Amino acid sequence: MNSYGILAKFDSPKSLMHAAEKVRDEGFEKFDCHSPFPIHGMDEAMGLKRSKLGYLIGFMGMSGALFGFGLQSWIHSIEYPMNISGKPFFAYPAYAIITFELMVLFSAIGAVFGMMFFNRIPRFHHPVFYSEKFSDVTSDAFYVSIEVDDPKYKESSVIDFLKDIGGTEIEVLKDEI
Amino acid sequence: MNGHAIKSKAEIRAEKLLPGNQNFTTITEDIAGVPEQKKTPIQWWLLFGFALSLLGIFAGSVGFLIWEGTGVWGINNPVFWGWAIINFVWWVGIGHAGTLISAILHLFRQNWRNAINRFAETMTLFAVICALVFPGIHVGRIWVAYWFLPLPNQMGMWPNMRSPLIWDFFAVFTYFTVSLLFWYTGLIPDLATLRDRAKGIKKKVYGFFALGWRGGNRQWQHYELAYLVLAGISTPLVLSVHSVVSSDFATSVIPGWHTTIFPPYFVAGAIYSGFGMVMTLSIIARKVYNLGHIITVEHLDKMAQIMLLTGCMVGYAYSMEFFVAWYSGNPYESFAFVNRALGPYWWGYWAMIFCNVVVPQFFWFEKYRRHIPFLFITSILVNIGMWFERFVIVVITLHRDFMPGAWAMYNPTIWDVSIYLGTFGLFFTGFLLFLRFLPMVSIAEAKLVLTESDPHHGEDHE
């Protein structure tokens, strides 16, 4: 039976945020605050850096636009120039719309799959799921979890610390066998 | 100003949108309770049976169309575009409310949208599917519909990227894909809620699609950014889609189509009809599933206000078209518009004016905006009106263009009607399955309306 971390319950978004600030100030790094909905200001409370997802989306958007414009120019100027009603082969104003659409399409794909990549999902196993009661986190409960990988992790002291900052129902996460 | 008896503005607003004593637990119970029902309500089965029979009509009619060819429709020379294009534009228009509600209202921080966005997004998905059916089948040789795609092939054949019809293909296809991604991203936390409450096989299925979501802030951080960016890029997208649809018409030289007002006018009409459809569906759903305390009269009132605004914009466009036709001094252009109002299809024009310009004027009065039976009837009239608008644009414009020798009347056939009715089967089958198995209101976002979700709730501001 291995232990993976410790879970403590808090009763409101407010207490979860104050707890996050204290956990951060104590110097823990491998911890997370779980809630049924995003809590405004939690990133600062946990001391998280800004998400880098924006750069990925920007890169994807630009590739989409370049791809769209390049595809159209290549088709009508190089691959098969065809005279239709005497219009120019390189009719760049007419390419604006598909360029725009592909920029949006690529950015959206970048946003969703980039979000999954940064969040490391799909991931169907995680220590927090060893807890029976954790399932109410998607309804009305708020938890702090501290993982065993954290350099400051020491089971007894972490339990005391979480109790000190107002955590209840403290549980050590263990696998079943 | 910090006495506890005095309610803050935020609290008053939250109470209007989520009346009664609601908290995180009750919101989860009420919304997740619908797809978790052990017994499916009898109304659902009745509607589903009806939708399935329409779907059967759809399959049969489309099958016959593919077998026999587009000659089974009433299209003729000069009315080459008949109901297929009318229905395409109509369904795409309806599909606009979803992204408008989820994206634009999200950017404007209108949190009342949290009760209706899931609903509207789902409606968008199925409406766009119904719309995409028409360009697919109206090409006649449906087995080569993939020629739309820029695929390298042995014939050296490419789509003409300078043609608005291909822009339209890209615009609607992108719109569908982005709406699907947006919808699914919004669903992930709710699927996790359903996973955590379900047992057995359901738990596995919901769990698979929830991707192992655990609600940690390290996840929410990226999630929120992705959601914000999706809203940001969907906003110009939703405005572009119907603009591009309108360029199918506006880039031609037909009098009545060749106008620069088309893009904004089409977008306003699309939002108008989309809100009409959201209104119709939400009035039914809140009644059948007793969700009157989550989708409240307050929400319906706000939707009616947007319908009033867009209805007036559409009305302005109608009158401006007439003015410009006269002001241009072009006899063909003037004739096209006089023919709309006083020609053989005058009833189509006046049905449009009545439903789209006269009816929404009632929404100036709060009494009518909060009268649910009245709203239900007007929301249906809105969509009838918007169908007639496309009828006016497509059929009335085409049937008399330049040369009187080339004029003709247009009559739809039974197959035009049956395919149109059939798309309702496609739409409602999908929508009813959604109501049965997925939460129709965003559980995570609905909670954000409660003041308790604010971590600074109850603190005094200095």
C-alpha cells in the first residue's frame, strides 16, 4: 500500500482561497486546489505563473492563416492556373475569407487540444480518485491536495499543517491493495 | 454601506437569476437530475416518436432525391435556387444564437447567459447539421460532394477559391467545427459531475468523455484561458459566417441581391431567428423539466430585448433597401423591390414584414416580455418571418430579373416540403437525445451566478 498524497476538505471558495495562500506561503509546490467551478483570483493565491497556452494558440492561428493563404495562392497561381472570367490568378483580396476561416479553425483546435496537453488529460487515473468522498468535488465540495512528490512532504507534519489552516476530513491517499 | 441587511447589487442580480434558496448542491441536483431520471417522462417519448417519424420522412425524401435527381424539386429556369437554399440559410441563421450567447455575451461578462448557453450551443450544432444537409444534397450528384474539398486528385481539379460558394463551404464548416469544440470544452466539467454521480456503465461512458477531469485549479487555469480564447475567436467567426452566406447573393449581379447592406443585415436576421428558436425550445424545456427557477422569466425577458434590438435592425435594413433601390435610379433595382411588395408574391413579403418588424415591437413593453404564452407564440412567428425573408430574397428576386421573357413563377413540390419538414426530425431527434443524456444547463457555470462563488463574498470593500 503506497501513499500518494493528502487531501483536506474546505467549506467554501473563500476558505479554499485562504488555504491556498497559506499552502503557497509555506513553500509547497506540488499541490492543487479542487473546486466545482473556476475561482477568480485562485491563480495568484496558488502562486501559479500565467498559462503559456496563449502562445501555442497564437502560433496555431498564424499557421492556419499562412496555410490558408498559401494553399489558395498555390492552387491558382502554381498548381493549376485557370482563367475564370478573366480574373487574375493571384486574386489575393478574394483569399481573405478562407485565410480568416482557417486561422480561426486552427486556433480553436490549438486552444482545445493545447488545453488538454497542458492539463495532461485524458488521464483516467490520479491519486485523488483513490478517495471515496472526492467525487463531490464536482458538485459542492472544495479540496486541497498535496502530493507525495513535494520536497517538503512529510506525512505527519502535512496533516498537522492542513488541520491548522482549517482543513477537515483529512485523508491520506492510498491505493487499494 | 456595510450593514448586512442591505443587499449588494451583485446579490440582488443573483437573486433575480437564481430565485429562491439555491446553493451549489441544489443546482447540481436540479440540473444533473434531468439526465439521471430513472423514468423518461412520457412527453419526451411522445416528442421523440414524432421526431423519429419526421426523420424517417427525411431519410425517404433524401433517398428519393438522390435516386431521381434535383428535378423532383420545384426549381425551374429562372428560379434555380428554391427551398433548398432558403432552408440552408434559415437553419444556418438559427445556428447563430448559440455562439453569440456563448461567445459574445461571455466576453461582455453577461452572466445571465450561463443558464441558457449550453442549450443554445446544442441548438447551434444541430441547426448547422440541418443546414449542411442542403448544400450536400442540392449538388445533385451527392457522391461527388467531396469535390468541395481542396483535395489533390488525378484530374488536377481544384475548387475555385475565388468563388463565394467555396468561401461559404469553409465558413460553415469552420463554424460547425469550432462550435463543436466550444460545446465539448464547456461540457467537460459537467461530464465529470455526471461521472461522479453515476454508477456502472454510465459512469464509464461519462468518465471516458470527462477525460479524467478533477477540478484542480491547475486545470481550471488552462481551461479558462482556452475558453476565453475560444470565445474571442468565435466572436468574429459568428459575424463572418452569415456575412459570407450573404456574399453568395451579394457578389452576383441580380437586382435585389447586388447590395452592400447584405452582410450586416443577414447577421442581424440570423441572431434574431436564433434567439427565436432558443426561446421556443427553452420555454418547452423549462416547462417539461420544471426548471423555471433556473431558466427564469428574467432570462426570457433579456432574450426578448435582444430580439427587439435585432428585429429593429432587420426592419431598418428592409426600409434602407427600398430607399437605396429608389435612390440608385436603376430601373431594374427599383422594379425588383416594387415587385417584392406588390408583385405576385406580395403575401410572402408582407408575412415577413408582419413577423419581423411588427411583432417584435410588443417587446418594448415589459408586460409582453414576461408573458410566457405570448413569448412562445411570437418566438415561433419570428422563425416563420425569417423563413419568409429568405423566400423573399431567393424566390421573389429570381422569378423576375431583367428580361420579362425570362420570367416565371415558382411552385414547390411535395419533395421540397417533405425534406424541409424532415430536417425538423433530424434537429429534434438530436436535441431530444441531448436533453435525455446531457445536462441542458451548464452546471459549473450556473454556480458562478451565486454570490457565494465569489471568494470575496461577504467581505467589506474599502
